Amino acid sequence: MVNHKRRKRLLKLLAEHQNASVPQLVEWLSASPATVRRDISWLAARNLLTRTRGGAANLAQKKRNLTLTSETFEHNIQCFADRKRAIARYAAGMCEEGETIVINGGTTTFMMADFLVDKHLKILTNSFLMAERLLLSSENEVILPGGKVYREQNVILSPFDNDITQHHYAAKMFMSVYGLSLLGLMEADPLLIQAEKRLIGQAEELIVLADSSKFAKKAGLILCGLDRVSCVITDTNASDAAVQLLEQSGVKVVTVQPEPVPTQVASLQFSHGYDFPASSLFHPEAAH
């Protein structure tokens, strides 16, 4: 069995059985222990399964067993919140009245909602919480792509190439990322790559919101090169070397001073797995 077919079969077996030992997978796949272990390592490196002692587990099983993982939106929004809030405030200030913009489903970009209350923009976002917050607090027009809401990442992802995003052009896209390096924007979750690339393709100017911790993060997936990035907004904790490397690559860098975060914490509880129609256009009236 060729590699990709065997690995696809391995993932299907884990979806059916939730977890399996190496000997079980050897029997089911008719492969050698060394081959099975290599497949487990390859898939784990791409965040498609979880390695266990002596075998592997379905990634969804891991998320059910743990009450909190570093990948959840709820956890990430609390990390370096003072840095993210200052970055979000500056980014919102770059929006001009009447513009069409794209905002992706990250925690830093989500904080932009607080500073867009008095704006009148057309906003395309794949963040369910961002859309909800904007509808309740502002007069902005909000557009959501069709697809499935993934609770852990707070994003709506469509399996189709021809979703509603292809019909919208934006002057600017504001994007949170997992990591940032000379190779470009980095992402850890393969589920996000296709959707994020579609959003990037609809915007003229790509503005990256990355707190200084993102410069130290590495991931196995490259979303796009730095040549596509117009501006990076980060905080004053970013090293001079990191800033200079970006500027030498032709990227404008803005650094902002972290600011205190209000004590009120928004409720992040929402249902997992809701399906939305292929296109959804919401207006402020729809919030009632």
C-alpha cells in the first residue's frame, strides 16, 4: 500500500476505534512496525493524530479528554492579552470608513471588535465570535462564509473551494497567525491553511497582528511568504533583531506598548459543530 493511502487508512481506523496500539495497526494495515511508527510520526507532526505510549489516538479523542489545551481559543485569548489588546487597537485605527475588510479568526484579531464599535465597515470574517460581537455592538455589516463552526479554534471552515469569500474584494485583511519567521506566516493546524489562503487571496493589503511571542513559535506549515505581507503590528517586547529582519524583507513593522485589559471577560461558550448555509449576510437588525 502506498504511503498516502496507508496513512489515510490509519486515520480512518483511529476515527473508528479512537485509539490503537502499534501491534493493532500493524495487523490492520498489513505493514511492518517500523512503517507504522514512521506513519504515526509523520501524521503527528502535521497535527493529524496524537501519539500515545505504544500507539496513537484520534486527535478529537485528545480534545475530549482534556479540559484545556494550548490550541483552544479560550486559552489563547488569555495569553499576552495586554499585548494583543494594544495591537488590536492600533489595527482598528487603520480601518477607514466605508471600507471592506477581512478579519480572520484569531484571538488578537477578535480583540479588534472592541475598537470597531463606532465604525461603518463591511467586514468579512470566519470568526463566529467576532461576527456575534460586531452584530451586538456596532453598525458594521458582517459577512460570514458558509461552513462548519470549529469550537476549539472559533472559526468557520468550508470544505468547498467556491464559497462566498470568492465574491468579495477587500482593501485590507487583518490576520492573526500561529508563528512568524523569515520563511513567512506559519500555521500549526492544517484545517486552517486552505481557508486562510482563500481569505488572503481576496485582500489587496495583508496586515499581520502578531504579539512578540509569535516570533519564537515554529510550525510545520507555511501559510504564505513575507512578500505577501504589507505590515506587521507587534509589541515593544519584540527584539530589535526580529524587527530588523522583517524590515530587511520589505515588511513595515509597527510596535505598540502593551496596555491593561478590562476585567470583564466575554463569554466564550458556544456550541460545536453548527452548520451555516452556503452564504450568510447579517445586518445589525438580525441581532434581535
